[in-house]
Amino acid sequence: MGIEGSFWRAIAVYRVASLGYAALLLAGAGGYQRPVAGWLVLGVMTVWTAATTVAYSTARSRPLLVLDVLVTLGCMLASPYVQGPDAGPAGVMPVTATWIGGPVLAWAVYGGRRAGGVAAVVLSLGDLWLRGLHGFDLSVPVNGAVLLILAGTVVGHVARLTKQAEERLQRAVEIEAAGRERERLARGIHDSVLQVLALVQRRGLEIGGEAVELGRLAGEQEAALREMIRSGPAMAEQDGAGLVDVGARLRRYTTATVTVSTPATPLPLPAGQAHEVVAAVGAALDNVRRHCGEDARAWVFAENDDVSMTVTVRDEGPGIPAGRLPEAEAEGRLGIAQSIRGRIAGLGGTAGFTSVPGQGTEVELIIPVPARPAAHEQTRTA
């Protein structure tokens, strides 16, 4: 991703700059007690800086990041041999200097603030052990450790927020592009297909006979096509659950005899649950056509109160005789028991049937809505 690539390029620049700072310290100290070993360690740091710059630009894996920390620890722990045993207790900065911040920043960008904080703690403990814990002022190394940990957590948090913002922006761009394309197609369909279907419906009713059925079918397809054009694609969010707008899926059932009413705002459910709810509504509408006739009117209503989602399917048919549902289930007819009640029960919800002879039937589906994380929790890192 573009923004993430910018973070890795910034880390590469930081490594090169901190490597130059380490070289200046080494040169200013005359190579310390063992100049050859000091320049050898700096050579290893140079080679590793070049290697990580190339590697992180193409592949970012956990083993590479672990090796990055180990190489940095190795170079840092070589400081007592290069500088002499008294350099650490005297508070002299290790040969690696600020170069040890490179792996911390890499872990932070890769895994978030927790990963960056853990990498900072590991390297800070190595630095404190290197300088000794007695006989000198700990304020300088402790301050350095605190700054390193803060850098790891803050950079990790900012990197994760930035990547989430980029994903949302990309999603918004895709939705906008899809909307423009849908509008373009809608204009073409309105000027051709919808007009033809409307003409077929009108002429079929005028001609009569078998043409009436053809006109009715054309009218249903016209209504369904208009609803498909009006409603956008199902809403899907970039999270672990993959939320889908149930309202958009239900509106696809709209025909000349089926009216679907949903809120203007999305009705989100995880994709698997949304599929089961839509399938249960489809089964209820199939029952309306089977028992009330092809011309029977039906209404679908959906609403969401953030705790549960309620979907109601109502018809104006003859109703269900008392005791008919248990009787049908006993006879092995499990359409309602499995296709409707079974699906909704599997989601932890309930399916209720209210029927008055001669006044139609109402099917009420109540589905619990999973709690959505709050805004601050959505930005939590692993």
C-alpha cells in the first residue's frame, strides 16, 4: 500500500542517518579502545542497513523482523569489547548509538503499537544490561529506554491509524466509482430495457388471453430491475466480520406484488448471518406464492435498534388454520420448521407466526445484532 510504503522508506532514511551518526561517534572517539573491531562492527551495521532497506521494500515477514532485532542486539552487545569494559558504567553511548531504533520502528509499522513496544523493551533491556545497573547514574539510559518505548508505541499507533484511513478511503473511492457506473448503466437501462418491459406489460393487458400472463411477468421484472438500479450494492465493511447490508439484499425481492420497506441507513450483519436472514425471508415469500397464489400481495418490513434486527413478512392471504403448522411438521413437511425457524434459531433469534383466518399471515423474525466495537476499539492493534 502507498502509505505503508512511505513508512518503510522513512525507516530506511532513519537507518542511514543513524548509521552516519554512529560513524561520527566512532571517528570522534578514535575508534575507541579497539579501532579495528569498532570499524568491523560499523561495517556489519552498514551491510545490514543496506540489506534491510532492500528486504523491507519487497517482503516484510516476522522472521526477518526477528533477525533484525537479533543483529541489532549483537552489534550493540559488541560495544564493551570495542569500547573497553569501563565504557558502559561510565555512561558512554554504545557503538550502535541511535541505530537500535530501526528494528523498533520496523516492528511498530509491521505489527502496531504493541509490537513496537515489545521490540523497544527488548532492546532497552539489552542497553541497560550493557551499561550495568550499579555504580553510575541511570538517568541517561533510562531516559533513552523510555524514549525508545514511546517511539515504538506512538509510531505503531499512528501507522495502524494511517493504514485504516487508507483502507477506508480506498473503499470510499470504490463505492463512488461503482455508484457512477451504476448511474451510467441505469440511464441506458431506463432508455431501453425498462421501456420495453413497460410496453410489454401494457400491451399484454390490452391484448388479453395468454398475453396477460406475459405482461404480468414483464411488470414484475420491470419492478425488480428498477429496485436493483435504485439500491446500491450490499454494504461491506473492511473488518474481520465482513458486514453486509441486509436491507440492500432484501430490496432485491421487490416485484409488482412484493413491497419491501427498509430504513435509509444500512442494516449490517456478518455475511453468514445476513445470508441466512435473507434466505428465511425468501422462504416466507415462497410460501406466500404457494399458498396464496401468484398474484397475492406481500409486504416485507425491516428495522434495527442496534440490539436486534426485526424483519416482518406479511400477506393478505387466507391465513393459516389453527394447528396447521404442528400438523405439517408432524407429516414431515419441514419448510417452515427448517427454512425459516431453523435458520433464525441457528442465529440465536426467534421466528413468530401470527395468522387470522381470512386476514392473512404475519411472520416476524427477530435476530440479535452482534455488538459493534466502539470507535476507539476499532483502532486497537494486535
